[in-house]
Amino acid sequence: MKLIEGFDSNYRYILVAARRARQLQSGAPPVVETNSRKPCRIAQDEIRAGKVKWEIPEMRSAVEQANEALEKALGQD
């Protein structure tokens, strides 16, 4: 299966499309003109048009997270 332009995996594409479809189901307005009324199809059209922005969150180790929490608790930001 071919990768969708701009995505590092088809799995990530599905995750982004599903999250956007949930936003549309919750009342978010579509950002592209489309003939479809199905949230999944609208989300896919928006992604193809480059209107949906996404990013991979920064992965931090458990030690880094613990240190940050400790500094925050001690007020050493």
C-alpha cells in the first residue's frame, strides 16, 4: 500500500483522519468545499488539500518527565 503524501506511515494518516472526523462530528466546520456529508470522507478531503496540520509529539524518557515534575513541584522552573 502506498504512503499518503506527507505522512510517515499509513497508520498515522488513519489516526489523523479519525481525529479530524471526530472534530467534524462534534460540530467543527469543514475547511474545504466537498460534496460529501460523511465526516470520514470530509476529513480525508481536508488532509489531501493540506488543510489539516499535525505533528509528532516529542518523546521524553521517564527520567526526564520525573525531573520536570520534581522541578515543577519544588518551584524551580
